[in-house]
Amino acid sequence: MSESEYLRMDPFYGDMDTIECRRVSIVTTRAVHRCIASDQGHEIPMGSRAWCERAKVDGRFQSFYCCLPCLDRMAIGGTP
């Protein structure tokens, strides 16, 4: 998928949280992060490309990361 297609994806679609100041980008990770799309909680290694959302969620600023392979599986309707 292209970067613009990844940016249009929303792994949180349907959540009822109050979201403000939302910014989504494709980043190269500078640290290890937990992939939000994985029930097993796998980690995204440092130096990997990942979808990143930074937003104020229910009054708190937070960052969320999703690895691109999990987004690819979500795009074809599979389980991350």
C-alpha cells in the first residue's frame, strides 16, 4: 500500500472516545513501541516504519503505533 492509503486507515474506527488534536503520520520509530493492532502485544522494533496517531483522547495526550504488516492484514479484512 502507499503511504497515503495507510494514512486513511483508522484502527480505532468505531471507538466512542472524545478525540481532539488528532494527527496521523507514517514514522520511522526511534524506540521500541507496542503495536496497538495486535492482541498478542507484539513490539515494533526501533527503525521500523509504522502508522502513528498522536491525539488528545478523553483529555490526555497520547501516542499510538501500529506496524504496517498489521495494517496490511486489516486492509484485506484479516485479523491483525
